[in-house]
Amino acid sequence: MDRNALNFIIDMIMFILIAALITIGLLLGLVIPTGEVPPQQKYLLQLHRHDWGDIHLYLALIFLVVLVIHIYLHWAWIKATTRKYFRSYSVLWALAITPIVLLLFIWLVYPRRQRPTEHEQSLNLKTDEVGAWRSGTFDEDAYGQRRKGQGR
């Protein structure tokens, strides 16, 4: 198979994958409901909302692999074009590192939601009560009644 045919196939696979990712993302964001709704409403085409999320994740991982192959196949063009427009390597490195630093900054600063463990779920703790439970400022008495400030 010649290089042009391979590039075409890789590009078509990427197009199909990104179209599927966008479609499933729109389904998850706009069509399939979240929250306190009857469980049967969280199904579309006999797949639960979490199944659609899993498909979305797997397609995204496949897309990343195909993207790496795409970049590898076009690496000579990327180098030539980069050298043409950016004579200085310091500008090139700044352009390459800036998005990585920005993503790392967002990842470090963005607050993570505490997910309850199985034991905490069995206590029927609300999401905002999980932190209090873990810090020992939220507890239940022997009768299963919640009480605050008693530690674990």
C-alpha cells in the first residue's frame, strides 16, 4: 500500500471516530438525562448512559492512537513547515510547552469531587457530607441516626 492510500485511510478513520465522539458527547450532554430520573429514562437504544460513556471513552482512546499514527506519518511535513515559519527553536519550544503547562495548571487547581466509598454509600451520605465523614466531624449513632461533631 502506498503512503497516500495509508494517509487517506488513517484520515477517514479519524473522521469517523471524531464524528462518533461528537455524536455520543451530544447524546450524553443533551439527550440522555442525568440525576434523579426514573432509571428507564437513562437508556437509549438499550444502552445505559454509563455504557454510552464507556463507548465514548474507548473511542477517544482509539482516536488518540490513530492520531499518534497520523502525526508519525506527517512528521517530515510538520518539521519542514515548523522550520519554515519558526526559525528560532525557543519560539517552537514555547509553543509546544505552553499547552502542556496550561493543562497541568488546570489539573492541579481544579477541585476534585470526593466520591464516597462503598461503606460511605451504605451510610447514604450525600456527596457534600463525604468530606465531613472523612475528617471525623460527621458520624452516626448506634441507631443509624446521623450526628455531627462526634468523630468516627
